[in-house]
Amino acid sequence: MVRLRLINYLFWGILASTLIHAQSAFVSRNGNDNITFALNNPNAPSPKQDVLNYYLSGPIEYSWIAVGFGGRMRDAFMFIIYTNGNGKNITVSPRVADGNSEPSLDHSKTVRLLENSATTNDRYTVRWECLNCREWKGGSLNASDEKQQMIYAVGPRDVGLDASNPEAALRRHDWYGRFEINMTQAISDDIKFQRFWPTKSDGASEVGYEVDDHDFASPAHAVLMTGTFVILFPLGIIWLRIFGNVRLHWLTQIVGVLVIFIGAVIGILLSKQYNRAKHFTSSHQIIGFVILFVLLLQAGLGAAHHRIFKKTPKPTLLSSIHRILGPLAIGLGVVNGALGFKFALVPRHIIGYAIVIIIVSIIAVVSSFIHNRSRRRQAVYETPAARNFQSAYVAPEYQNDIPLAHAGVPPAYSRAMEP
């Protein structure tokens, strides 16, 4: 009995050792938040079979997880793994990056999910094979490389993607890192690989440290644009229409136009990083360019009207057009802000944006009501009769009607009536 047990242990030990060395595996972190990746290179010496097998496991809270061949994003071939908002319908998207920007789908690659790919609790486990994946635009895979350069990254949390679309739009990564993997250790057959998953790095090692990424450009673009259209431009109108201050009006609007152009430049630079934006064909971008043109026209009309009005203080056609284009540009800007949040894959921010718009609108309406009410009350005291009453003025034609100088004290208030 003891001998049978010993033979059994030796058999399973040899089999486990074979399975372990049937792949190279990388585990990014300890604990439940790790990203685990394994690679199997079946029948690598055979030129007839161009198949690579992969395994990846990671927290489902990330909108996507990526692993790629290469020491940097440019010319790297990578797999983007993501699910939909419900954590189902796993997609493995083979993509190539042409720089530090969103990678594009490589249509020449064929990916097939293997058995046991599923989501469980707060993690998902994916096994897949890729055909024609040893070469790609800008690089190739060397099966004899003992230190193959690799990159990996994760997308932001709480962003649901269209898992049925291999070209689903991505947001910028939250953090990223690099590691090296031994390709020679990964040579074996693919059946064993499907039944094994690693718990620690084997044949792979991390290079450097994981880097937390910060996307400052997107929030800056959003704050500059929405803040100007929702707060700064309406404030310029209030200066003119409520307080009658022309200088503060044009000063505020000029500052607003400059801020808008700064935000536009940031937006244009951002567009080059994303596939959905680099061609400038989205409704958000088209409306944005229209608004820029309207704002330039609006500024020119305002300046021309002001110059003419100083010479001949009369209303002009330019002022009429100026008064129409102003609210039109602000309205388009406010609507385009909502489109921008959707375009940036953060539609949940539209709720907060709408709340700010409502608050600003209430403040503007209340301020206008109070100002108009005050003006109506003040107008009563500015009539000729009111001014005459305040100064005790009596017109000459009425001064002889009542001999005020000889009227004396009314009897009811004379001293004779006093006790």
C-alpha cells in the first residue's frame, strides 16, 4: 500500500511538473487584485502550426485588461480583454498600437475562446488561442527569446463596454507595467495548458514598478468648456443686462473666448489619442468647431458695434445679430457639453452637469426677477410727479390757487383748541 501511494505521488508530481513547465506565467500582484497572465507556445518548432494559447485572470471591476508583446506601446501587439457592464460576454480583442494612443483592431488575427472562460464572483478567467499571431505590423514573436519584453495595463473602473464589439472604444489606462517572459519555457502542447492556471510567476519577472497613470487633459478640457458656457458667458450677460456694465461684459466675454480656445486646443490634442476621435467626425467635435466659428463672429460683431455706437449712439443691425448669436452659442455649448461626456465614455457625469445648469439657471432667473422688480419700483419715483412731490415743487400756474402763505393753522390744530 505504501509503495502504491509513493508511485502515485511520484506520478502526479511528475505530471504537475510537466504542466508547470508547459507555460510561462506572470502574476503582477499578490492578493485578490493581481493580474495573472500565462502563455503557451504549442509545437513551436513546427512551421505549419501558427497557434498561441493564452490565459488571463483579473478583477472584473476594471473596464479592460491588456497584455502585449513589446517593451512600449508603439508597434506593440496586444490583447484587450473586457466584458460588458454586467460582467458577461467576454471579448478578446487583438490590437496593434502605433504610438501612445488607443490601439486599433488587427483584422488579420483570429481569436477563439477556449473552454472554462467565464466570470466568477469578482474576477474573470479567460483562456483563448490566437491564429496568425506570431507576426504583426511593426514586429514579430521570437519563440527562442528567453526575455521577451511584455507590457500590461488596466482600464478605469466602473466603465461598461460593448463586449460584443471587438473594436469597442476604450478609456485611458489607470495604471500599467512591464515584465519579461521566457518563451522557450512555454513550449508544449495546448491541452495541458487549458487545465492549469498559475498562482505565482514562473518563467517571467516584472521590470520596474507598476505606474499609476493620471489623465489630466480630459478633466481640464471638460472643466474649461462647461465652466465657460454654463458660468462665465452667462455672467457676462448678467453684467450687461442687469447691471448695465458694458466694460465688465466685454471683458468677461473676451476671457471666456480665450478659455474656450485653450480648451479646444486641449480637445484637439486629446482626439489624436483615441480611435473614435482622431478623424474629427463625431457630432461633439463638429458642433464644437461650429461653436468656435460662431464665437469668433460674435466677438467681431460686438467689437464693430461698440465702435459704431461710440460715434453714433444708436442701435445697429450688428447689435441685433450679436444679441441673437450670443444665446445661440451658449445654448449650443451647453448641449455639446452633454454630448462630450457621452463621447468621453462617462455619461454618468451628465447628471451632475444637469444639476449645475439648473442651479445656475435658477440663480440667473431669481437675480433678473429681483433686479426688474427693483427697477419698476425705482421707476415710480423717477416720474415728474414723483420728483415734484419729493422736492415740494409747485408749478407757477398753480401757485395762486391756494394761498398757502395766509392759510394759517387749521382750526383743529390751533392753540385755541388746546386745554
